[in-house]
Amino acid sequence: MTVVVLGSVNRDVVCEVPRLPAPGETTLAIGTRTNLGGKGSNQAVAAAKAGGHVEFVARIGADPDPSLRKSLREYGIGLDAVGEVPGAHTGTAYITVAGGENQIVVDPAANFRWETDAELDASVAARLVADAEVVVAQLEVPVRVVAWAARRARRFILNAAPAATLPTDLLHRCDPLIVNETELSTFTGTSATTPRETFDQARELCLSGVPAVVATLGAAGAVWVRRDGRTAVGGYQPAPRVPATDSTGAGDAFVGALATALARGDDLPTGVAFATAAAALAVQSPGTHTAYPTREQITAALDTVPPATRPF
Ligand code: RIB
């Protein structure tokens, strides 16, 4: 049961502040730390800790810190398709954290330096992508490379973060497309204020040709919708109430856990409940990789996840 994660690697420079600064404002930090992140590496670690066999497809700088590979290998992640880009440096994310909230600016660097499609076809990544039960990608790497993987995957999951306009052909391969409320509004053109409105928007997207949509709502949980013949069915999965310490990468914990659940054969609502438990555990500790829960921890926390409303 293999999950291929295609995506970014960043060095996260994290500043903790009492509150997020307004535009033009200078704020003194309480403390600063550096850790490994990027939506791709976060989701690879989250999927591996949730019990998946994970192969990572990524691009890093030509002079990488050896601890980068060592750290990912310790989670059992396959790194044969992590390439080093001559003349580029590994991506950097500048993150400001205040309590449960954050702001992130990413310098993608090597994350945006990939070979042509023909060269990728001849690479080890092509075989890994074609063989995996599930391939999951995000948008901190070029859309062209994401579309390359989607065309070759048996089952393709896209976490459309950060938000971008996407070709219809790519959207129609997403099973599911995973978005937060802001990202969902870039596809629908309107913003939702309640889970019911989010559900209706996700359903519209599904009926327009996306096989399945999962919309995450932070502390309010998630909604899911999938095509069922000529209609679409779905539900609302509330999240357990937990004290949030750091929400950075909580969405990645959700996506990684969901990818592992779907790869092992769970249906979408079961996978969404598992992913909701994983994200609720992740927000209770600072950071990303070290904050992500193991399969045993997620399974134990499933008791705290409220029952889903289905149909909505
Ligand atoms: O989703 C969180 C991640 O977004 C951080 O680890 C940072 O690297 C940015 O990519």
C-alpha cells in the first residue's frame, strides 16, 4: 500500500509573536525556531506516521543540509525521487505564529525547478507514480508537474494549496480535491460562511466534473462530497474541541492521514473522520513533523470525533 507524495520541501523559519502584525506594523517576536516543512514534506511525514508506505517526489537545493534527508528517512519515507537542483537552494518559508493562527510567505526556489515532462517520463518518479495506490500533490510546485503526475496516477488527490487557477482536465482527475474555505472560494467565486454553504459549494464543484471534494473548515471540521452517478452525495464531519497551540501544517496532517486511509481502502467518510482526528491532534503541539500523530494515536482519538451528519 504505497502513497506517493509529490510536493515541496521548505526550511521553515518560524517566529512566535503575541499577535499577528497588521500591514506596516513591526512586532517583537517571543522566539524563533527553524524546522523542516513545506506542504509536500509535511504531508509525506503525516502519511507515513499515519501508517502509509510513502515515496516522496521533490526537488531540493544542490547543497542540501544532510539532516534533511536523514530526518525524512527516519519516518521510513523513500527518497529515491528527491532530486537536487544545481545552482538552486532549498525552499524557505517565513512563518509568523500567534496562538492558533499563522501567516506564511514561501520562497519556492528549488521547488519550482523541474525537468521536462519527457525527462520526468524517463525518471524513477514515473514508475513510483504509476505503481502507487494513491498519489497526492499540492501547489507549491509547478502546476505542469502536478498535471504530469495526475495523468499517470491510478488515484490522484490534489490539495489545492496555495490557491491557484487550474486547468479543467486536472480538476476532473482529483479524487478528492482537498481545499480550505478560502481555496474553495477561488473555484466557486463566492465565499461560504457556514458548513452548509460550504457543502453546497463543494457539491456544485463536484457536479461540474470533479470526482470528489473535501473542504476543511479548521476547528469546525470538514465537509465531503463525491459523485454518485448523475448526482452527488456527501456529509459534514465535525471536529473535536481541542486546545490549539499551533495550526501550522494542520491541513497537511489532514491531507497526509486521508491519503493513507484512502490508499488502504477506506471510503471517503471513514477517511475524513480519520484525517479529522489526525488534524485535531496535530494542532495541540508546536511545529509540523514532530506534532503529527501516529496511526495508533489517531485510532485512539477517533472516539473523540463527533459523529458525521450524513446526508447533510
Ligand atoms: O502548510 C504548512 C507549510 O506551508 C509550512 O511547513 C511551510 O513550509 C509552507 O509550505
